Amino acid sequence: MEFEILPVTRYAQNCSIVWCEKTSRAAVIDPGGDLSEILNFIELLELEPEVALITHGHFDHCGGAAQFAEMTGARIEGPHRGDEHVVARLEQMGERYGVPARTYVPARWLEHGDRIRFGEEELEVLHCPGHCQGHVAYFSRSRRQAFVGDILFRHTIGAWEHPDGNLPLLIHSIRSRLFTLGDDVGFVPGHGPTSTIGHERRENPFVGDEAFARWCARFPGSEDPALGHAPQA
């Protein structure tokens, strides 16, 4: 499996093009916009786009998915149904923030543990709510590579200060679904530079081991932060 990252839209959202080297069949993760750049890359490498995978329903990540599917014949999968109400508002949100966006109905709403196949490659689906209710990540076990959208970033975490956000649940998703993949796993975030699980476990000031120990000390009995309380400002 190979992949390339193309920042798209005015928000520099990381669209990942992932392909099977043997068959040239590809998955495009979060085709949020700037479709000409995505299609040019696909044409340059002579790839066959099979599926558009969506991490979550925010317009910069999936606003271009409907058009991409129409132009290529690729099916759309994801995110989790918890973001169905967000996907339904794509056009409205795109207009508000100046990014072309269209709503869509995926071929499949994804569940934790689902598998995505393209060519001879497979990605595992990890439901990771907290940034929003239906957020998912995609993991290649053979390549030791994850694509995590807006859950986890280098030295920070996804936003939670909005109606669909939940800080304790976000921390729980990172610690229980991403950190358990292994320190050697690299990941592509929704924006900004790549990192590894091990680096974030050691250095991340929000969810690293030291930060998590401080959380548990502040909220005794909340070793599972999804059962505890978000810190008060």
C-alpha cells in the first residue's frame, strides 16, 4: 500500500490518496474540495478510484465527495451514522464558510470494526467520537498506518467546543482506539504534519501519558475519562 497527502480547500485539509500497488485501485480519504488536484494526481499515477472514504461530516473533509463520486464512479463510504445530521447540512455549512459542498448518502454508514477493501488492500474502521459523534479513523494493519481526521494531531487534539463535541469522549477515543494500535504506527491527521502514536503518547500535552496521569489525579476514579468530567475553565 502506498499513499500521498494532498492539502485541499482553504483550510488545508489533508486528503489522502491510498492505493494498492498491485492493482492500482485506490481509496481517496476525505475529498473535501479542490477536486481537480485530486483527479490530476490520480490520472498522473494511472490509478482507478474505487471508494471515497469519509472520516467525519465536516464540509472541509467531505464537501466534495458527492461530485467526486459522480466524476469517477467511486462509491462513498462513511462516516458513522452519528454524523448523518451533519452530512445533511453540508450545503448550508459550505455556503457559510465559503467552501463548495454538497450533501450525499453513502453506500454504507460505517460501524466500528468494519473493513474497507480496494484492490488487495484493507483498511479497518475505528469509530472515534469526541470531535463529533460519527467520526471514524481508518487503519492499515499491514502498513502500520492510520488516517485519523480531526481526532488527533501532532502535539494537540481535535476541537470539542461545539455542539457535537465531547472532551472526555474525545480523550477516551484517542487513548482506547488509537493509542492501542501501537507506538510504531504513523498517522495522517486532518490538518498539518504527520506524526506517530508513540510520539504523541510521549509528547502530546493533552492526551500523552503524563497529561493523562494528571487528568486521573485531578478526577479520582475517572481512569476511563469517558466516565469522568471535562475540566472546567
